[in-house]
Amino acid sequence: MYGRLRVDVLGPLRAWLGDTEVALGTARQRATFAVLVGHAAEGVSYRDLVDGVWGACPPATAHGNLHTYISGLRSALGPARDLLATTARGYRLQLDEADVDSLAFARCRSEADRRMLAGDLEGAVDALTLGLGLWKGEAYAAVPGPFAELESQRLAEARVAALEQRARLLIEAGHHIEVVADAADLVREQPLRESAWELLVLALHRCGRHAEALAAAERARQTLADELGVPPGPDLAGLHARVRADVQPRTGRPASTATARRSAGPVVPESVQDALATHPRLPLLGRDADVDRLRHLVADVSATRTGRAVWIEGDVGTGKSALLLAGLHGAAEQGCALGWARADELLGRFDLQVVLNCFSADLAATGRTTPDRAQAGVEDRVVDLVVRACATAPLIMVVDDLHWADRATIRLWHRLIRATHDLPLLLVATSRPPRARADLDRLRQAVLHANGTVFDLGPLTAAESEQLIRATAGGCARWTAQRLAAQASGNPLRLVELGRALRQRKAAAPLVPPVESGAPEPDAGEFGTAEFGAGEFGAEELGGARLDVPAGSAVTEAQRTLLALSTGSVRALRAAALLGVEFAGSDLALVSELPPDTVRAALDEAIAAQVLVEEHGVLAFRTDALWRAAYERVPGPIRAPLRRQFAETLAAAAGPAGPGGSLRLSRDL
């Protein structure tokens, strides 16, 4: 008895019978399978199948080739070969609509429309988020033929439309900050799409980031002029005009001078206000001592008006922002004023803007009238406002993700660190490890020299990781928690993602048959190490069952980290990822066919950027998310052939059998 046939097309074309992946064969055979999947409901004629695989000019051997591909697919289906049936007009693949991810995506969009009409904006956002989480790359990636090409384009447009619809719903619900990064990514992906620019400009404007909204609108106008020779359409042009007039996003009325003057002072984004009013969403297992330390600093500045600089450092997903929310919860009730802003990739292009965002529009407007914000006069005005705010109440000034900040902001932060000696100012910054930015490293040292406090958020322990898996999964067996915890390398965000995915999987069907009462849990060696199915991050094999894990933000942030590296380094990391999480530099030089000096330079850059670590001659990706990000940059269809080629190369050269060596690689295959 075989399981149901399931097919993924929102990324590399893949199929499973139950929990076993089907080998779809050569490129043209995969193209044949793609056409069959696309016409599963009604079947496909022989003529349409030829057109979908080869187009209007098929080769003379098309007839024979097609029969070969059909035969090959039936062989690949094995005991389920009858699912590919011959009909009077051609062929039909018997496939349930529920088992094709592109159709599931379409159902999510329909559900979002239904909920939106019912006034359930949050439900509509959830439906779109679920549908977008099904994507694992370009639809029908690397599948040749007219059918796959047209379907890829159609689905890509549907994905962008869903992204835009989700962003509009988030803006309408008041979640403007969440939209900025997504809209910026969409603009990079679709620079000629005016609707994407509109979302970015509107989200920035709704966040009060007036200068950036204007700059984005101007970049849109310039891009359209340079690439297409046309001006913006009426919607984008009208939005640009409203931003220039500085119309308040919600009321549509210009802000009065009196109102702006009265509101001058530290401000906190609405989303942060809401989060501070509730408990943190991310469980802070293993961070109790850090939360207590931060709360003590808040109490100290409130009671004794003693200032302090605070530096919270950790990788993506270690809980820096969650620590802020937990540690600063209740600060306003203790009489402290809060000024809070978050830096990002876009904000880092504007000198001092992230600091200005800690305060109201009155100061921001003053800064905008200055041609060069980096000049000392603007910095002096910021410091003066901090001094005046501290004269009214103890001030907690927070910049989250300071690693994105511009150099002028870093320079100003040094001045503010020194000011904590004389002011009731709790100056808090979160950052990833400094990596290659020497100015960030100097800033961290300045905090220490000023008798400040540095929080270094490392990975959770194995016990804490298993506890977090159980908490977010709603309970699970010990061996299950151990397997998933090992995948996350102690990263809280990744652990939460895995736990939530496990909860969803359990809701659909149990992972394994229940253990009989009194029987011990399976031993770790019984199932082997959890591996990612066919190398595709997002699908984990656990006890013989497939656990679908959406590509989470930890992996997304890791992908952004790789973007900062040189092309040569990324190329080396792609090859390294195929060798495994751990590997030897000599193996990498051998399989990549690059000169040893070139490989060494690439590895040194990756080590300096803290993508890799090296110990006793063995190299390793520092986190599971970084390895996955590098692995994902290798096109899906060529991963297995390359790994097989690498294994053969290492075996022929009698490469080391340790981590990353030929024996490990061969076993993975």
C-alpha cells in the first residue's frame, strides 16, 4: 500500500508518495510531469502534452521521447504507477487538488478574500501568510518547456499580488512597521512595479518616516524614467504629492504647528506600545537573569536617576527584541519616558534618521531642513533634546538593530554614551555581533569603558531548547524534542518555528504510531540524525514523517547576511554547504576546483563575517540558518548531482573521512 501522491511546484518541482520522494528524472521528463500535474483535473491530450514540453517546434523524436518519459515516470511511481493512466485522448495523472501546493496557495487567497469581505482583516492576513509560506523559490524552477515557463510567470504574478494584498491589509490594520521591510524587498524584486513603490512610500509615511517616504517616491520616479521613459502613474504621483505636503497619514490633514510643538519629545511606535502592554510573544526560556538585570537598570534610573549605557548583542533570532520588551515592561509606570526606534536596511541610508525617529515630528522636521544631517549642528540639537527630555523625567532611549545604522548615528551614539554619566539616561542598543564593522566593535567597547552593561545572548542549552520545543509544540515526546532542538543550534526563534510547525503537523496527523503504555521512547540511534528531505530547507524528516517548516525569518535574515559578502565568498559557501554543516577547507578547494589562495580568501571573509567558524582545522557554518541559507542558493535540481560528484571527487582523491569528508558526504547521499 502506498501513500497519497503530493506535489510541490512553488519552488523546485518535487513529488512524494507518502513520505518517500519520487525521482522525477531528466529535465524533459520533469517537464512532462509538470504538464500532467497542471492538467490533473481533466487529463491532457497527446498534442497538448507535446506543446507543453517542446512548444510549436517539437523534435522529430518527440513521439518516442514522450513514451519514454511516461514509462520513466510510471517506473518512478513504482507501486502507484496506475496513478498515471492512459486515456482515449492522452494521459491523466490522478492527483487530489488538496495535494498540490499551488492549488493550496490559491485556496488560501480565496479564503483571504472571503475573510476580508467579512471584515476579518487579521484572518485575511493569516490566510495570506499561510499561502505565501508554501513558496520555496521560483515556481517550476529549472523545469524547461513552454508550459512550465508560462505557469511560472502566472504563479509569480499571483505571489506578488498576494504579497501586495497582505501588505495593504497590514497597513489598514495599523501594522505599518511590519510592511516596510516586506515592501522594500518587493521593490528590489520588482523595481518597475508602481504598486510596490506605493506600498513602500505609504508604509514609511504611516510610520512617520517622512524623509524616507519622500526619498522612496523620488527613487520610484527616477527608476521609471530611466528604465521606461515614463512618469509615475496617477496613484503613485498623488501619493508623492501627499507626502510632500506632509499630510498626516490617518486624518488626511496637515499637522498643525501647535500640535507638533506640544508633541515634541520621545515617542514609541504603536506596535511597541501594544507589545509592552502585553507579555512578550517569544518565550524567554534561559533569559530570566538577563530580564532581571535589565529591569534592575530601569528601576535604578527611575529611583536614583543614575544613567547607564546598555548593549544587547546576539544573532538573528536570539531574542534581543523580546528581551527589550520583557525588560522594559512597566517602565512608563515607574515614571520613565521612552524613545524607541528600529533601524533597518533602508533607514541606514539616511544620516541620523533612526535617532530622529526616537522623537516626535517637531525635531525630525528641524533635522530635515539641514542639508547635511551629519554636521555637528544637527547632532548638537539631538543631544540638546535628550538633555531637555531628561530634565523632565528619566529617559530610556532605545535603538533596536543598531547594526543597520549609518556612521553618523554611530558617532552620535558615542556622545550619548558619555552623556549617561551626567543624565538620567538609560541608553539601550541591540545589535548583531559586530562582524566586519569596526565602528560597531568600538561602540561596544565604549559601552564597557563607560561602566555600561553588555548582554551577550548566546544559544540556549540543550535542555532549554527541548523545553522551548515542547512549550511551542503543545507537548511532544522527548526524542522528538531532541531531534528538533539539534536542528536549531540553540536559536530561540528557530526553535519556536520548529515547535509551531510540529504543532500544526500533529493537528493533521500523528508523526509516529503512539508508544504503548510502559514502553520506552525510541532511542536516538533508532531513527538516525534528522535530515532535510532532498536538501530542501523547510522539509524535515522526523521518525519517518515529513515535517513541513515554513522558511522562517531566521533563514531569511541569514540570506541577507550572505548578500553582504563578495561573489567569490558566496560561491565558495554554496559549495561548502553541499559538503555539510562541517567540512574541511582542503575538501572545498578540491571539489570547487578553485585555487587554494582563492578558497582561503573566501573562507577568511566568511569567518570575519561570522558566517563560518574554524576549530582545529575543521570549518563549520556558525548556525543552522546560515548553512540553510547557503544551501538554498544552490538550484534544487542540481544539488543531488553536485553532491554525488563531490563524493566521487573526494573518494578518488582519498579525501579525509572526517567531518565534511568523502565518507560523510557519501552517507548523506
